[in-house]
Amino acid sequence: SHLKCALSSKEMTLRDYFGDSLGVDYYYRHPRSYARRGIFSIDEPSPTIRGVNRPLPAGYKLHSNDPVKDLDGIRSLTLRERSMIQTFPETFNFFGSKSDVEQMIGNAVPVKLGTFVANAINKYMYTK
């Protein structure tokens, strides 16, 4: 299709997007169950941004698929970092309680994805 030219040749990682500004190489994302890993590298694409953001639990046991050997320096991503993964501008203001804002970020269609889809529809409809 004529839209394939707009696709990236590789998946974007958090390091591609943030550079080294996060100050970490690995971060915690609360798993749906402890049968799944909770530690992720910024050198891989982000897993789905969920409406729940919890800190690393004191008793977190490393999962066999976690890409680290220990939990030193591991933290959750901040509300702002998570919103930026969803491609909200860094200065975007969210209103509501912390849990409301977490839910908004988790439920959001990434801003730039919405723009891409709208532009693709526009291009399809008006350039034949």
C-alpha cells in the first residue's frame, strides 16, 4: 500500500525516544500476575501503558525473564514519563485525582498514533 512508506523500519525503544534522559537502563512495570516479568529495559519497545502504576514492591522476586540480576536502581516510570510514552507533550496538563490521571494515560490512544491514522485516512480519501 502507499502508506507503507510512512512506517518505521524498526521498532522504537524507550532509549530511541528518551535518549538517556530517564537516568535508568531498566524500570519496573507492575505485572498483571507474578507469573510475568516486571522489569523492562529501555532498549526494548515499551510494553502497554496501563492505568495502574505501582512502585516496585519491597518483596518483588526476580522473574526468570527479568533482564537484570538484582533490583539496584530499578524504579517505576513517573506519571510524566508514562504520558510521554503515549506521546503527550511534556507540558500537557492532566486534571483529576492521581488515579484518574493514571487511568487517562493508560486508556489514551497515543497522540501521534491518532495523528498518523487521521493523516492516513485523509491521504486515502483525498489523493487518488
